[in-house]
Amino acid sequence: MKLSKERVQELGQVLKEEFNLELDDSNLEKLAYSLAGYFDLLLKIENRHKFGNRSRVVLDSDKHKDLDNDEERL
């Protein structure tokens, strides 16, 4: 997943305004990707729960596919 520079900078602005925290560009980008990865993981967990909690099934949150069986998901 690729995050735009604008979104990373928007996160930096929120951190500055809401938490009085300023990060350099490198750390800000690391944080942005960590947050995106965290929420992607949460989405995958939710999808597993929603589709029967089948632990053997891995869902691709970008394509909504069952990666084990390559079945399309809605």
C-alpha cells in the first residue's frame, strides 16, 4: 500500500495540532505506515470474523479475495 505525501503530511498536521508533537519526515512516514498496517490488520481480523472465523482463510483486504481459495468476496 502506498500512502501519498499529502496524507503523511496531513497526519503530521494532526499530530502537531492535537498532540503538540512534531516528527521529522522519516519518523512521520514510519508512523503513517505503521498506522496503516495496524488498521489493515484490524480489517483482516474483522473479515475473518464476518466470514465465519475460519482461521485457515486469509483475506486480502485490498481485493476482498480469499487468498487460500482465490474466491471473490463481496
